[in-house]
Amino acid sequence: MRALFIGGTGTISSAITRRLAKDSSWELWLINRGNRADTVPENVHQIVCDINDEEAVKKALKGMTFDVVGEFIGFTVDQVERDYRLFKDITKQYIYISSASAYNKPSANYIITEGTTLANPYWEYSRNKISCEQFLMEKYREEAFPVTIVRPSHTYDERSIPLGVHGKNGSWQVIKRMMDGKPVIIHGDGESLWHLTFNEDFAVGYTALMGNRHAIGEAFQITGDEVLTWNQIYQTIADALGVELKTVHVSSEFLTAVGPEYDFEGSLTGDKAVSVVFDNSKLKKLAPDMKTTVPLHKGVRIALEYILNHEECRAEDLEFDRWCDKVIETLEAAKKTF
């Protein structure tokens, strides 16, 4: 079988690419700009092209057909409309990566299924994903366009540590604060529930949907089974670092008010601040091997080893560091005044 991935080297897709590269029943092609070509397995074909250049893509794919086209970098409706034009006649299945953040916040029930209402008034990113899903499912209903929707939650890989509150450069500055003995910010009281999924586990669920006719016209959430509080998540990171965890709990509303440049209204109020437990029984009917094999205490150690040995993963964010200090100092001063 032949698959084409749009992207293929990102946090989610890189593990799927590696998994398929070891599976002799698949021939895999990637179409991207070639920025991470050195990470692509030797037996995976790569087309270096800008997916937004439709004429160039048509020329590059002339005469080719696919059993699966996987879209990993489509965030807006115009991008999936482009994909529809490009692939409607040359693929038997189109798998779109949406987001579990598209589910209604807060939901009427903390247990989330694929039938949970899609609505997120706090995050434009999520609303765009909902619009993409709506367009694709309309094409399925009206024209039998063979779409499958996949909704990941918080998926991570060896290049980053999963966190709730971080700056624009990712997780490193928070890790550094822990290593330097400085307090770190946890949103809310840290007791809301959250799922974390290592990308290698995610790949098991995703590949089970590829070429599976029972997945056509359906949506599936793919997450690990492990459920932790944010306090447990941060403590696990500190334990892996071998340091004492010093925390300051700050409401999501306050963080949103004092850190507009970090879009905490979307990433916290519209996502991570809400307790969620995902019911993956629908997925597991098609992917019986889907389970958590890399729990957080293992995944964090894998990531830390990689980050500490790769300088490009340790980009400092002094602006965010100063912002954290200011927030913490403000709260401490307020406590004394009160």
C-alpha cells in the first residue's frame, strides 16, 4: 500500500513515519520543504515542495495514486480546501489531524468521547480545526470524499517536555528554572486531570486507521491511557531531574490577564485547565494494540536525555523567565499586603 504524508517530520508524524518505514507492507512518501530531511528514514521517499504551490504539487505527483494521504499541518479551512482539490481523485483515504481541544470547554461531562460537542469559544486554533472538520465531513456526506478525522490531545516526543505554562521557545526555560532551584508556575491548583501521549504510542493508533475502511467517514480521538494531575506531571519532571519541585499555583484567569502574549486564554482556559478523561473505546475496536507503553515517568527521561544532549533544544527564553519572576513576586507581595 502507498501513503503520502503532508509533513511527516513533526512531533506527531515523525513517529508514524518511523513506524511505517519498518513495515514492508507500506511504501511511504513525504511532501514537505525538506527542513528535517536528515531525520527521514532511508527507505522513505521525500518530495521537497511547498504544499501551498498547487501547480508544483500536481506536477510532482503526476500519475501517482495513494491508498492514504495524511495531513499533519492543516490548520485552516483554506488549507483543507486545497487538499480536497489536490487529492480527491488520487486517494482512497484522507486522514486529517484535528485536535481534542475542539471539544466543548467546559464539557458537560469530564469523560470525553467522539460524540462530545465541538465548541471552543476560548481558542481560535480550535475553532479553525472545527471548521476544517465541518468542511471535510460535508464533502464526505455530499460526495463520499473518504475522510477520517483524528483528534490528538497532548502528544509529545523526545524534543520537548509536556507542560501547562511555558514561553514561546517551549519547555526548556521551565526545565532550567527547576534545575536552578527557582519556582515554576502551575495553572490553577494543579489538580485538574490531563492525558499525555508519547508520539510512539500515538503512532500505533494512527497506523491502525490507515487503509481501514471502517474508519472512513468517522472521527477518532487518539490518546494514551495514563491520566495525571498537573501537580503529578510537574513532580514527575522534577523527580527525573533529581531536584526539589518548587511551585507557585496561579489561576488561569490571572495568567491570561498578565500574559496576553502567551495566549493562555486559548491554551489554558480553552484546553489544559479543564479536567478531561478520554474514552478511547471506539479507537480500540480498530486498534486493539493501542495502549500506553511509554508512561510519563519514562517519556520524560527519554526527552531529558535528548534535550540535554542537543543544544538546539535548549533555546533560552529570558523574557519568559523574567515574566515568571514578576508574576511570582507580584503574588507574594499581594499575600503580604492582604
